Amino acid sequence: MKYSTLDFAVGENQDGFIFDIGSLYLHLETIEDKRDPKGVRYPLVAVLVMVILSKLAGENEPRGIAEWVRLRKEMLIAALALNRPSVPHPSTYSRILGHALSAEEFQHVVSRFLTSQPRAGVSIEIAMDGKSLRGTIPVGQKQGVHLLAAFLPKEGIVLMQVEVDSKENEITAAPRLIKSIDLEGKIVTGDAMFAQRELSKEVVEAGGDYLWSVKANQPALREEIEAVFTIEEGKTNLKAMATDFSQAKTVDKGHGRIEQRQITVTSMLAGHSDWPNLQQVFKLDREVEELSTGKRREETVYGVTSLTREQANATRLMELIRGHWGIENGLHYRKDKTLREDECRLRTGQAAQVMAVINNLVIGLAYRQGFKSLPEARRRYNAYPLEALELILRCRN
């Protein structure tokens, strides 16, 4: 622990606000400020803290952020030891987020902070998926900011997020993403887009394992997998190697429907397929029945993994596949529905990318504090902003 230069006093404490050496505040202070020092009115760390606090409290756009800060001006000026009696204008936030810092460096700092916390970064499942920020698409064009993230579903932490350049796609951006994180002992999961030979090799060479779904983008591999399960189902004259197949099944009821999943796994292609490091293939059958209408829909998904049967049996593979879907509810849904990221219209420099990193941070902070509902967390921090300030200035177990 050490005393900061912050003059804000809590209760009767006149010595200043105390913060931890490993606090988010100190991590943010390490970010390079790219502005000309002569024209700086507000320290970069102070502006970032203001935006993070207001995002935690329920604001999403620069105007709302500026208004939230203005209404708490005296508290924040004291807490952040600002030399000016004013707080930033809405356009100032956009300008600073757009040009004062690197979004990539910011994401590294945020990830380093979140994974440095007690019991953080220990889960081995990494879900990889991308999303577009539709509000950033310029009029008359088809593409705006598109981001690819590596996410820990069990911890609510984005390990790294990279921008997919307009001249590339998620397939070409994925190697940059996985090279930026430690994959030793980790399992990377992804949809069929990431079922690529070179990417599979790179994951294994980095000390990790992959689990991909396989669709028409890999027709030869898909045919191999389908052929194996056609034999297993007795649809050919070839005898199935029954002892090599294993299954697991789950049944869930909720949200007005019953969903059954059955996974069948085999290692028959290990050593026979030329797919890099392939150990097992699987077939996942899903059947969903809508209770109100009785309508049913079915889906079959095929996939590959470098995990051996000893590392992951059928039940474990089912868990990993379901865990991957957690990136939709645990990250994308929260960012779009609660944090309104899809409506973001920040187009100044890297402002949209930086705000996306702040959204990642807000989700990670709330998850660390035990909030399963992000709206609930934001209502709490709007009512008690000092609690939100403590998240930034202090480390919590």
C-alpha cells in the first residue's frame, strides 16, 4: 500500500486516498499519452477513470458520460487531484479516446490488470470470436470497426482483442490474436471459420489445444468426419468399431423450450487424417422443442480437436463446446444489449476500439465482484460511486 497524490479523503481520513500498488489506477498510469504535453488540460489517467466510472454507473455515450461526471464534479476533481475547476466537454472524451492512446496497448494493460488479480486467469478454456460495431459503419459503406476477442468464459475476462483490418478477415487476424496471449496448457475453441490448418498448428506449437467446429469451408475434412459416423450408424456394409465410440447427453428445460444435446466422439481418424494434430472428431446433435407450439428443430454439428480421449472424453468435450457458446451471453450480449456497443458511433481515431476495451473492463470488474447481472452492477455503482472508485484505486480479493 502507498499514499497517492489524490487529495480525496474518505470519512475523516485527511491523509489522502490510499490505493494499492497493483491497482487499476496504477496500471492505467503506465499507458503512453500520445498528446503534446503543452496542450494537455486533463491527465490521460484521470479521463480514463472518469469514463470507466461513468460506464460502471450506466452511461454509454460521451454526452451521458460528460453529464454524469459534471454532476459529480467536486468529488471527482478532489479524488483525481485535478488542477482545473472544470471537467471535460463531451467532445473532449471522444478526442482523447480517439487520439491520446493506443487501443492495443490499452487492452494489454487492462488484461494484465484483470489477470493479475487473485484467482484470476486460471481457467484453461479460451473462446475466440469476433463482432462488428455496427454503429461505426460510415454511411454508404458496408464495414465499420470489427474486433476479434479471446475470452475466458468462466471469468468474464477478455485476454486480448484485436481489430480486424478492412483488408483482412477473422481468419487472417486470428494468428495475431493467439500470438499475443500465453496458450501453454490452454484450450482454444472457435467456430468453423477458425478450422484452418495453419492456425491449428500454431495453437499446438504454442503449447495449447484446439477445438473447432467443421463446416463446408473444409469440405474434405467434413467428408472424412461424416464418413466415420456413417459407418458408426450402420449405414454402410462396413462394421463399426463400436468400442471406439463414446457418447454423452444433456437435456435442459428453460425459456419455454426443451433442448437435448447428444455428442458422439471417436479417435478413429487420429493418425489417418492429414489434419494437423487431430486426435478426436465429434458429431453433436441438437434438438430443440418449443413448448408453446410443439415445433421442433434439429441441427448436427461436426468438429475436430487436438485433445486426446484421456484429456477430454465425450462429457468433457460437451462441456467445452457449451462453454464456447458462453462468449455470446457472457461477452457479446452484455456489450451490445447493456453497454450498447453496437450503437457506438464514435469514429474519431481509435475511440470506438478504446471504448470497446473499456466495455471489456467493465464486464470483467463486475464479474470479479460477483455480479451475474451487469445492469444490477451498474445500478449499484450509480448509487454508490465511491464503491466504483474503490475498484479502480484498490485491489480486491
